[in-house]
Amino acid sequence: MIYEERRTLAHPKSADDYLKFCQTELFPELRHLGADPISLLSGLIGDPTNQHLQITAFEDMSVWEATQDKVLPLSNSMVIKESVRLIKPIASRPKSKVSAEDQRAVYGCRRFTINPADLQDFVNSSQNGIWPRIESQGACILGLWSTVATTQPMEILLLTGYHSPTHWEQTRVTSREQTDVDQELRLNESPLRSRRMDISEMTWVRLMQAHWF
């Protein structure tokens, strides 16, 4: 599988129209062509509300290429600018299908830059250290990806779902809510969290609102 990360800045007055277009025209057409849109997010905290992020799965490059001249012209009048890059899954998420039980209202869109030599260490620290603890608190990892091209440094994209911004705050390692978390999960997480912090050259996060379809 290969994934497309599409960042779209819609005209402010067209932001709602663009979301409707994605849900009623763009995504059905993508599915018809064999693609699988898995997320549609818009800015909540850190980005304007007319900034959108879409992640779409493709079986291979030929399917991705087949969509390019069929769907882009449809949204030209609503879009200020777009950027697209191809990304690849590097962990146990994303799942093959995002079930209703896994869907959340708010997503933390976190980006990291790391040395490519540390990639497997980064993945292990995330999925075996940090994820079990935050998912025990009701969060849900949508996916972890790296860029298809290997660069120095390499950028990593992590999307984690929460029920609300307050829920996101409650899962922070410094939150008072941590006293109710299983102590074995916390003990297992601590060294792996420290390791991920050590190998992350930079990291930053935005909270985004999900629009399910």
C-alpha cells in the first residue's frame, strides 16, 4: 500500500463547500477508482479552519496515478493552494479499515524529524511504549507514516484520535489523569518514551477536527 498526504488550503468562504465536495463527490470518485480515503481533517488548534488534511490509501502507484487527472480539476475554484506527497506506513497502524469504534472527533497531527538510521527504534518506542498507555485511556492511533523518499532528516507523521481537546490533555504524560493508568503500562512506557524523545530531532503538533463520511 501507498498513501497520499494532501494538504489543502481552501478559500475561507468555501471551507464548508470544500468539505461537502470531498464527502459527496471527491471520495466516492476516489473509491470508484480503487482508492480508499481514510481521513478528512480540518484545522482546530494551530491551523486555520480552512486548512484541510486528507490521507488516502492506494494499492499501488498505478492506482494513485490513475486518480490524478480525474479528481483535481473538480475542486479548483474552492482551493487557494495544495501540497501533496506520498507516504508509507511504518508500523501496525493504519489498520486495513477504520471501524466506527476507532473513529474519534479530534486528531493530534504530530510530525517528527529523525535520523533514518533510528527509524525502527522510533517505531518500537511508539507502538510498544507510548501507544498502549494512551489507548488504555481511550485514544486511538490512526496511523504512523514516513515519507516514501529517504531524506536526512526523515519526517514522520503520526495521527492519534481523541474524543475532544480535553481528552487530548488528559492523555498527556504530565496530566493528573495518569494516576488512574495501569502502573505496568506506565513503567513500560517510561524508558521507551525517553528513547523516542532522544532520537526525535524536532517535533510539533496540531489538533484537527475530523469529518467522517
